[in-house]
Amino acid sequence: MADELSLAVFQEWFSDTIPQNKALGLQVIGVRRGFATMKLEWQPHLVGNPETGVLFGGALTTMIDGCSGMAVATMLTEPAPFATLDLRIDYIKPATPGQAVIAEAECFKLTNNVAFTRAVAHHGDPTDPIASSAGTFMMGTKGTVLQAQTLGARLAKGAAS
């Protein structure tokens, strides 16, 4: 799968198979083997504290989880289901109101049973993070077979075009 990484295919798959990603407006802005990058535009309905305008932490968690999972997907040679097993997020500082947030994730190790990831969320400078994470993903789960098959079919269709 990683040989024909298509930004458009990953974006479509990410939005279509997981409706909350579309509802949040998460955008896939980069994919390559072992890496994924996403963007979340600041939106008033995603504010957790109206007095400060800071984004709700759950929106950032969803973005980091999705970006980390996408980094795992880029490592697969064949479509396969997987699910988040553990995701530790350290919130370092609040997101700046009115600014988009970027998440960059890396899948640095993939075994038969578990994938290992790390990610950072920031406003454009990864050395000045809003949050960082470490995650593990269980490979071979049964709940996301349709999602894995859908991504594989879309990538195959894109390669044939």
C-alpha cells in the first residue's frame, strides 16, 4: 500500500470511513511511508472555553489519534485492520485561538501484532509543540476490516488510473 501513497485517496478514505473526522474538518496534508501530517483549522464550534477561545482538547486528541493511525496505514503492504490500543498525550500548552493546528505522526516500528507511533501537534513549528504523544496500535483487529478493504481498493484504483 505504501508504494502508491495518494494524498487525495487517504483524505477521502479518512473522511468517508470515520464521520467524526469529516465533522471536525480534519485535513490530510501529507503522507509518505511511516509518516502522516494533518491540519485542523480553528473553528468556533471546536472551542472548549468560550472565554479564551482555546480549542477543545478532544478535537486535538482525535486529530493526533487519526494522524497516528494514518502513519500506521502507510506502513502496511496489504490492507489490514488495526485499532488504537494505547495513546498517551502530553498537553504542553494551549492551542492559540484563531490558529490552525498541525499534527505530524510517525510509525517507527511495526510488528505482526503491534505498531508503535509518536506524534506532535503544533502551530507550524514542531520544536514548539502544543502536545506530544506516544501510541500503540493493535494489528489484526476485526472491527475495521471494511475500512482497511476500502483504503486498499481506493489505492488500487488510484494506481490503475
